[in-house]
Amino acid sequence: FLESLNLPSSTKIYLSISLPQFKYSSSIKGLKSNNFKSNIFEKGNTIYNIKLNRGVKAKYLLIEGEKRANYTPSTLLFRVKTSNKELLKIYLKASFRFKKELKSMPEIGAIGQQGFNNYANYFLLKEIK
């Protein structure tokens, strides 16, 4: 996929995974990253909001990964504790920074706590009767 974007190797790639049902990192088990520098932001941590152009307090759990576009295979894996949840919500966003230009995808989607559009994903965990 990245090769099709023809990104210069100096491009930075950011992956944001927001978990609006969770507040703290204790909800995550086994965060593993390969070729991604990862950070976890809990509720109350300061995160950047692009629309407000300033730091804001996180309302829910955010996992971010950062890497250079060098086309090496990269993974960011984690598990969440979902004991009482029937539906898991995950918001995803990818951004690419080259010099001072920042491009994000999706261009249209659910607005996340950082002010970017996100892919809103919902996973059914239990059969609803």
C-alpha cells in the first residue's frame, strides 16, 4: 500500500487508534510494535487537537504509532479487555507528514478527539438476543 503512495523516505507516518470505551492503559494487554514508535495516551493526558491548534485533555484511550516511510513491514498489535462489552468501537486514522505538509486519511469520517476524521469501526463481541 505505501509503495503505491510514492512517499519520500523522509515522510513520517502516524497511525492513531482511539478506543472511546476505554480510559486507561490497564485496559490494554500486550501492546507490541515492530518498526513503530508507540505511545499510549490515557484519559486526562494532553494530546494535540488539529482543529483547535493546541493541546487538549484526552477523553479516552489513544494509541499512536510513528515511523518513517521506509517500506519495512510494520505492525502495531494489542489486545483489549472487553469483559462487559457487547460492541467494541475503534477509531482509526493515518497521517503522513513530509516537510511541513500533513495529509490525513480518511478525508471524511467520524471526528475524533484530536479533531481529525477517523474511520469508525464497530466489532460485535457477543451475540445480541
